Amino acid sequence: MLAERTQKRNSPSEDAHSFLAGRLFDDAAIDGSSHAAKSGRRWRYYISRAVLKGRSQDRGSVTRVPAAKIEKQVSQRSEAY
């Protein structure tokens, strides 16, 4: 019965929208992706590994990066090549 009711969940690596997760770095690693929702709109961003793990003292100078903005810049740069 448990197997029948188990729902498949996506792992962070399966999130096609966050294709830069684990690939962004500053003076500390920007590792994961996350989101917030307000008024039915979803706001995605990349977040520091230290912040994700609750180690705020180890965070770098950049803790969150808006996903849409950085993904657009990366896409435009890659198209130029």
C-alpha cells in the first residue's frame, strides 16, 4: 500500500529550470536553488550553500542571486559563442 501511495519527487538536479545550480561560485559556493511565492507568482533564485545549511557565518558576499536575471545573462553570453 505504501508503494502505491508514494509520490515521485524531483531531486534538485532534475529541476530543468535551475540549470545553473551547483555551477555558480563566488567567494563561497552558490550551490542550490530555491523559490518564494507571493500572490500566485513564483520567484526563483540561487542561494548560497552556507545559507542553505544554516551556516550564515560562512556565507560569501553574495547570498542570493535572482534566477531569471543570471540565467538570461548566461544564455545571451553562450549564444554569442
